Amino acid sequence: MSAALPTSGREWHLVARPHGWPKAEDFALREAPVAAPREGRVLVRNLYFSVDPYMRGRMNDVKSYTPPFELDHPMDGGAVGEVVASNAEGIAVGDHVLHGLGWREYAEVPAQHAVKVDPSVAPLPAYLGVLGMTGLTAYAGLFDVASFKEGDAVFVSGAAGAVGSQVGQMARIKGASRVIGSAGSDEKVKLLVEEYGFDAAFNYHDGPVVEQLRAAAPDGIDVYFDNVGGEHLEAAISTLNVHGRVTVCGMIAQYNVTEPTPGPRNLALVIGKRLRIQGMLVTDHAALQPQFVKDVAGWLASGELKYRETVVEGIENGFDAFVGLLRGENTGKMIVSLA
């Protein structure tokens, strides 16, 4: 055990269920006591935590694949930090660990839920993004769920985001015939083509998605990786070739709407084209983790795979970082730094 532990730390609580877009008054940053870790647990000083689109769904009181956040309790999510006290074998003070108790300055984590990470192999925030759940989502969604094969033409929506930017680059590395991305600004479009090596990209604000996609993919697409839903999914169904595959990873366009959203109007095309549309949760693909880390570490080392992060400084700006993510203000992974 280490001496001189802090007596308190700040943590973000959900205090009301948002209706539509989350508002500042739905959240509270509160002081909470910090104690020495109980047996089999470690106390971690969080250095970075992740904000992710799926967290918006957990703010609703609905039954889903993961339980909703409890009101007047600390929220959680991916975090990486330094162990400041240990009451568990195999994890020492000074070790850096990845765990699931973000949105707070100090976390008491069961040792079996803390994964040691090496800051000399990759910067600590990378374990929340390109080498973490985000990267595995891209990897599993493309190679496992969408059954990507060399020569496929791939379209990715939300392509400048943390997952989308990795999907497009992985497809390029593994021999896609064409990689197309959509994003919400001209700056992001430029990034996709010039830095990430997409063959084409467009700003979805510039006109109907279906028209821009057809211009970018004159021979159609074989795989669509969906982070957005709505108009993008409808456009992809129109443009997919026979036996095309769709991975439905996210539908950020619909997370804050208060009225039911219409489904794609062209679903009948699924029959004639024999399309496969499959939803995905990254937690189903844990078995891919060793191969994923091996492949991605190699691509990072060779410079084939690039990534960006948007880092917001200070726990007090956690809510702003989350809402900024929902508005698309991030390029790459959105991370809150407490370092």
C-alpha cells in the first residue's frame, strides 16, 4: 500500500434523464470520498477517460444490451490511469492500467477488471482508441461482421470519427478496390483523402448522400460500415452491389431525436440484391483481441495506420467533451485528459 492517499476526488453524476439533446443541468460534477482499496482491488488515479456515442443510450431509462446509468451515481466508461494504491497481487503502485470506471478522478477497480498497459509501447490515450475498444470495433466490424475480402469497395459513414477512420484505413491496408468516406466538414474530407488514404470522400452537408455516394462509387460498393444511420443507410442500400454486406455499428444521427425516425424507404432492394445487414457489439468479439493487437501494432509501427485524437483538458469539461462528440466536433477519438 502507498502512503498519503487523497481523501476525495471529483466524479460526474447523471442527475436527470436527457430528453433529446443532453443539457448541462442533466449532469453534476460532485466531490466524493476516496479510500484505500479493499482486498483484491486497486486505487487508480485516472489520467484519461473516453467519451463515446453509446453513452447517450445509457442515459435513457430503457432496457438495452448494457444497463442504463443510475441517477445520482458516477457514470462509467473506458479510462486509463496510474495505480496509486494496491491491495491485489500482480498489480503494483506505479503500474498503468486500462479499466471501465471513467468519468472520475479516482477509481477503485477490481484487479480482474484492470488490464496493465505499457506507456513505452504506445501513448496512454491510444489504449482508449486505436489500440482499445474503438480499434477493435473497427477491426471486428470490418473483417468479421462484414466479411471483408480483398477487392471489395468499402463505404464508411462518420469516416473521420474514431471508428470510421480506422475502418477505412484497415480496408485500404487489406486490399480494398476503393475506400469512400463521408464526413461533416471539408476539413475532415481533406483529412480522409490526404492523410488516411481514402480514394474518395464527401461532405454530407453538400447535397443528397445518395447522389454524392454514386458519384464517388460509380461501380457500386460491396461493404457499408454504418456509424450514422438515416439517410446514409438508405443511400448505401441503393448503391450496394449484389451480395453486399452492411455492418451497423452506430446510428448517431438518431440518438437525440424525440420522434420516431423512419426506416430506409428502399428496404425492398435487400431482397433482389441479397444483402446482409448485421448489427454489432464489440463485446461479442473479445476472441479477436490478440490478433487485433498484433495486426494494429504492426500497422502503427510501419506507419500504414494513422490516427488522430481530440483531447479536452480537465475533468470539469467532461460534459462539454461528450456533447461536442455528439455534434461531431471531434476528429478521431474524443478523450478527456486529467493528466
